[in-house]
Amino acid sequence: MRLLEYEAKELFRNFGIPVPNGAVVKSPAEIALAIERVGLPLVVKAQVPVGGRGKAGGIKLAYSFEEAVREAENLLYSSLKGHTVRYVLLEKQLKIAKEYYLGVTIDQSAGKPVVMLSTEGGMDVEEIAKKKPESLISKRVEMSRGFYEFEARGMCKQLGLEGSLLVKVSETLRKLYEVFIKYDAIIAEINPLAITENGEVFAADAKIEIDDDALFRQTSLNIKPEERVEDPLKAEAIKIGVTYVRLDGDIGVIGSGAGLTMATIDIINDFGGKASNFLETGGGITEQLMYNAVKLLVKDERLKALFINLYGGINPMVQAANGIAKAYRELKVTIPILVKLVGNEQEKAWEILENAGIPVIKSIRTEDAVERLMKIIEGF
Amino acid sequence: MGILVDENTKVVVQGITGRVGSIQAKLMLDYGTKIVAGVTPGKGGTFIHNVPVYDTVEEAVAKTGADTSILFVPAAFAKDAVIEAVDAGIKLIVAIPEHVPVHDTMRMIEYAKRRNVKIIGPTTPGVISPGKTKIGIMPASVFSEGSVGIVSRSGTLLYEIAGNLSLAGIGQSTCLGIGGDPVVGTSLTEVLQMFQEDDQTKAVVIVGEIGGVQEEEAAHFIKQMNKPVVAYIAGRSAPPGQRMGHAGAIILGERGTVESKINALREAGVKVANRPADIVGIVEDIIKK
């Protein structure tokens, strides 16, 4: 879950990472007071959890009170890159002399955090790596040992920093690693770290993404993921414990396991269909989860058929069959449903479905099932 | 032979008296897996499915000589369970839980690697050497004994492809899922290295998916392999920037796309199937040669 900039900056402030003076507003009534508190000139920043805000018109400069009010009012409640702007951050403009990049993320291959520093901030780290590789230093960290400030100083020195700037940047980098660890982050970035004309450093932007699987113990952040997604179906999916991604077709798909579900969607494409979604149940399918998953998808008016592709994992398949049959009956589903289901006691599960009037395909090949599905759709 | 596990592997089930642990322990016992012990704190001294239960892994290892552990504990306790198993002298840990915090995963892998303990997973369906042992949650019926090794990033897609091969009369040496998380204990490349050394394995099937660079890294190693490798990669129609179920299955910019993986694999001489069922024909052709 990606935090909004102002939330990330609050965490930075708690850890002693300097951030520009600023105030966040969530209604037009708060704007005037915020401007007075922060002082002109201002940067007016839409708070949405995606990158590329500047290019999309989400960051404005304001030099007068009226300008600041106008820009903040325009951004508030507007739609930016698919997200409604619910918060606007007003920040004091900085006199920036240089921009650096500081980041901590996960090196998947090494299975370790990696700390990165570049004297070429302001662009994506991928872009820095491509265009200015000599300006980028990274260091993998053994978590049991930790990341020390002398190592940060070493990185700064390698990039030619000296004096108080070397001290300030290395301190900030070490603190950023602390934030990364403390909040179960998968990314913690300061891009750019602004070096002002009089040698001060500020985190001009802040990006923190928290591991969704660790939110249960990051209670101080008080994040409810279902409240942070725009798509109501996605919000419901989070509540019932499945993964949902909206696609632009009309065939609903439920699968057990991410790989199988993706393959199913690929095969539907191959056979000339288009999936309306990716819905993956995870390993622990219960009757209730399956019922909820079907209920969620049949709400989608685009749907002209539903294909369910399951393998028995942690729980017996009979539970899944009961859930599907119950949903079919109680929700009076009118679109055709086709089920492919393999696992322990599959015969019992097939019988439950067939008794409920739901066609079952007994082949192990998803290709066979999709072929049949397309025929069913054509005949409808 | 097969890799990682065989009929002599002695297994301890951590979390054996839980709802899932007890069902899955029974299914493994039915398959013939040598489960010598279970562990549930507070249930020491009892039996389940005639398997003795201990309070600690240390005790279980001391009393039974278990060398491999399979975890059925909640994700929040996976790290604790792994470190307990490592300290008890377990050499292979099959980490079934999904949704383990990635910081925990990094810490437990670091701890285990330094002590030469292998972790498969997390988010793995486990490992099966058909006809010998099954240490995982996979449905046994789709696997059959033979000479094709399968390594997969996805669990259920592994079942589909193994099932297709079995129906065509092509058995498997060892099949495993390495787990769908961004950080896993054993990589695709490490599994290929094991298959390369294994006498029983004559050909290898890779089941990959979008996200990360494991397939690209594996392609480097495949160039040195003298066994044929076949692959299928899922996620051609996945939109970029969206996590497709597995935390690791995401296209970020140019990274992690199906094209990048297929190109790298093809360049290394791998035959890449367009659909899961097409694997069968490709493997049949290889075997006939």
C-alpha cells in the first residue's frame, strides 16, 4: 500500500528527516488558514498514490494568496491519473540548488534491502541507472547487521560529497533505512532530496510503500486498504480476502492461484474472448469465500459469462462447490457459469455443481474448458 | 533419485494439529510420506494420525531424526517457525504459508542460508517426487513418476502442467513450486542446478510468470545445461503496474514482462510453449529424439 506524500513526510518528520514546512487540506474551507500558516510562495500538490503527478498537472506553483487558493481549489476533488484528489498539500517553496536521489528498496534476487544514493535526483531511479549510472551507488544490506551511518558516509564520499553536506546526506540516508525497517516498507524514497542555496537539505518529495502483508502489525499507520482503492469491486475484494484486478472484457474469471488465473485469461484471449477481470482466491478456499467471490463478480453488469477454474489446495474442493452452488441459487444468476475443478474428492464436488444445474468440465486442460465456454457464449 | 526429497526424507510437520496441518498431514501420510513427527506447542505427548506430537522442533528432531520440515503456521509466525527449525538442525524447510511479510522472509532466508539450510517458499505448494514422497499440499492424483523435472513459480499452474504430462504418459522426477513472493528461499536457477545434477531428470519444464527477473537469470544458467528445457510463461494479457495475485507478479516499466522472459529463454535454447497444454507435445518430441 503506497502512502500519500504527506503521510510519508509525517513519518520522515518523526525520524528527524527534514521536510519542507507544509500543511495538508481536505476541504476548501481549510485552504486560507493553511496558506497563512505555511507562507508564500507555495507549491500546491495533489495527494494521489501514483508517480508522475507533475506531468499530469498535479503540482502547481503559487506566488500570491489568490493564486494559491485557486490552485488548491482546482486540485481538490479533481481526478488525477484515475484517483480522486482528497487531500492537497501546500508547501513552502524551496530555493533549490541541487537535487539528489535517496532510496531503500528490496533487491529480489539477493533477497536483501538495497540502499541507493545518486547526485542526479528528480528522475526515476531506473532512468538514473540508464542515463547517469556513474552517479548512482547502491549497497545491499544484511538485515541482521543493519545499515550504519559510516557506510552512508562512504557512499557520499564516493560521489564526491564533502563537509556538512556529506554529514547531512549520510544522516538522512541512514534515517531513511530506519523508516524502511520500522514500517515494513518495500520502497522508501526521497526523490528529490533538495539541497538549498544555503546548504540545507529537505525531502522535497516522499514515497513510501508498505508491504500489504505486514499491515496487520503496522497498526500505528491505521491504514484500511479497502478505503484506499477507487474501484468498488476492488474494495470489496480486499474485504473478502481475494485479489481482484479489473480488465476490459466481458468474461468473468475466478481462479485458484495467480499463475493459473493469468494463464486462464491468456487462453481466453487466444480463443477470441476477453476477460473482465482477474480474481484469484489464494490457497485457502472456503464455502463462504467462494460464495463471496461469485457474488462480487456477478455485480459487474459487463459480464456475459463466468468461468471458474480451481485446483484443490489447502481446503477440500467440496467446500468450493458448495459455495458456487449456493451463490448460483441464492443470487439467481442468469449468465452462464462453467466450472473446471480438480482435486481431492473432485467427484463429490462435481456432483454438487451438476445437481445445482451448473455445467462442469471434467478435463484437466484449461484449453478444453475455454473452448467449451466460448461455445456456450455463442449459443446464448 | 529426483531432487531435494525422496522416500527416505524424514518429515516434521510444524503446526500438525491445526485445521489445515492435520488435513494435509493425513494426505501426505496417505501418499507414503515419512512423517515422523509433528510440532504444536502445548500439545506435546499427544498423537495425531499415529504421529507423535512434540512441543518443540528441537525435541522432535532429537527423538525422531527428522531432517525436513513443512510449515502450516499462520504467516505472522512463519519467521519464528523457520528459525526454530534451523536451530533444531533441520536441513530443508518447506514454507507453505502465503502472505508472510517480506521483511520476515528476508530475515529468515538470511538466517537459514548462513547455516546452509534450504528454504522452499514461502507461498509454495511444496515438493513432490512422485512415487516416493510428497511434502506439500498438491493434489497427488495429477503427478506420476518419470523423468521430467518441473519447477514452477505458481502452484496451481504446476498441477495443470504436471496433470497434462501425466495424462500423456510422461512422468516426473521431482516437481516443486518455488513460491510466488518477490523474495523466495530457493531461486529458479538454484533448482535448475539441482536438476542438472540429477540422474533421474532427463528434461526440465519451467513454469514462469510475469514479474521479477528470475526467468532471465535462469536463462544464463540454461546456456550451460546439457539437458533440454521447456518453458511456459503466464501473464501475456496482464496489465502493467498491477499485482496479479502473487506479490511478485507485477510488470514494472520494462521489467517483468512476458516478452522479456520468453526472449531470454529462447535465446538460451529453451522451447517456449504458447499455452500450458502445448508443453506436452514439445516434451514428447524431445523424448522421441
